[in-house]
Amino acid sequence: MKETSVADDVMRAAVELFAANGYANTSVQQVVEAAGVTKGAMYHYFQSKDDLLFGIYDRMLSLQKEHLDAIIERGGAVSKVLRAVCVDVIETSIDFLPEGTVFFRSMHMLTAPRQSEVTRRRREYHDEFAALIEQGQNEGLYRSDIPRPVLIANFFADVHYLSHWYSPEGPEGKTLLAEQLTDLFLTGIDARAAKGDGR
């Protein structure tokens, strides 16, 4: 086994076991046995089970943040940028559906410092997302009669709820679904539609 694959093998085993048995009911020993590695090898990458749970979320959020920054860096009309960001966060959430499911189910079991770190990381993402909506509001594109936190919560509620009903084996591919949910969200915040002007 290549050393570089140890972290991936441990993470994969942890996600499967946490999903099947629950975070609290899964031991480190079960994880390393399922991954086919030693505890020493696991502890080289993850200091504890808490660290492992955080790592599951960190991978997903880090990728989404990288994508967000890259989309914003490319520039363009805010309507196109926000659309691209929405589609991306839905697609990547589907790509990491098992990880997201495990994390959101077990997040409350993280230690206080880890929970604070998760909150900080999520706020970084949401602040950039909110800035796009604010820019669109300033340009008269998006409705301002509803507080931005409510608009943002409306979108991410759909994202976080994906694990309750979406199946990659179902008839809807991730890109089509991402575009559909994005269209619903953007239509809902469209300033012209809110005023009854249509499109």
C-alpha cells in the first residue's frame, strides 16, 4: 500500500462505517481494520476520531471554497457568477453526498474547538456568497425586501437536504438537478419577478 493512499483509505472506511453504524458507535479500531492500516498509520494523518470526522467535512468544504474563489476570480456579470457558484456547490455536495450526510448527522459530536472551526469555515464561504447577492441587490437584480440571511438560508437548506432524498442512481443527473435547483433559487430572488414584472 502506498503511504499517500492511507489517508484516503482511512477516510473512505470512516465514511462507510459512520454512515452504517453511527459516529458514536464506531471505534477507531473498526476504522483501521476496515481501511487495512495500523492505528499508527492512521494517527500519522488523524490525531483522533474527532479529527477524522472534521477531516471528512474539511475535504468537502475546502474543495467548494477553492471552486468558489476560482469562479469569482474569473469575473463576469454577477448574475452569471452567482449562477455558476450555485450550480457548483450543488454538484460538489452531490459528489460528497455520503461525507455530507455523515458530517451533518454527527457534527454536534465534535469537540467545541472543532465546532468553532467549522462555524468559522462555513462563515467564510457564506460571506463570499452573501457578497455576490449584495452586489446583485445593489445592481437592482435581486430582491432586497427579504433579508440576505434568509435568502442564503433558503438556498443552503435545499443543499443540505439533498441527502434526505437524492440518489445518484436516480433518473436525474447531478448537473441537471443543480441547474434546476439553481433556477428555482434565482427566480425566487429575482427583483423583477418579485415586482410582478416577469422576465
